[in-house]
Amino acid sequence: MKLSPDETIFWQHGFFTINLTIVTTWAIILLLVVASVLITRKLKTSIRISRWQCVLEMIVTEINNQIKAIGLNNPAHYTGLLVHCFYLS
């Protein structure tokens, strides 16, 4: 019985091992990159924006509001860091 995805090994050479955990992480990173490119490729500054841009702006606005709510004055300094940390986790 395999209890951990680390036990499912796809390729191994010496101490270098590619297991299910690594493959799953790569797949999630690829999915996030493709989604980010598709969502942000046609960003506009006009009045008419796409639904995806509207959703993205709502998420960023909510993150900024939460940063302001904890007492930090300029959320723009922290938004990039938080988004970066979110994608890495």
C-alpha cells in the first residue's frame, strides 16, 4: 500500500528522483502560468473590460482592502509579495 505520493517514482538516476509530488507540482505550476497568460493577455484600460479582467480586478481589490484592514497604509507594496507567496505555496 502506498501512503505517500513520494513513493510513486517515475524516474530515478542516482540521487535525482522524479516522483508524483514533483510531477503534480509541475502540472499545477503549468496550469497557473497558462491561466495567468490567458487572463492577462488582453488587459484594457478602457471602460469596457472582459469578464476575466473584471474578476481579476475584484480579486486584487479585495486583497488590497484586506491589507488596508490590518493597518498597512500602502497595499501596493505588499500585493505583489502576497500573490507571489500564494503561487509558491
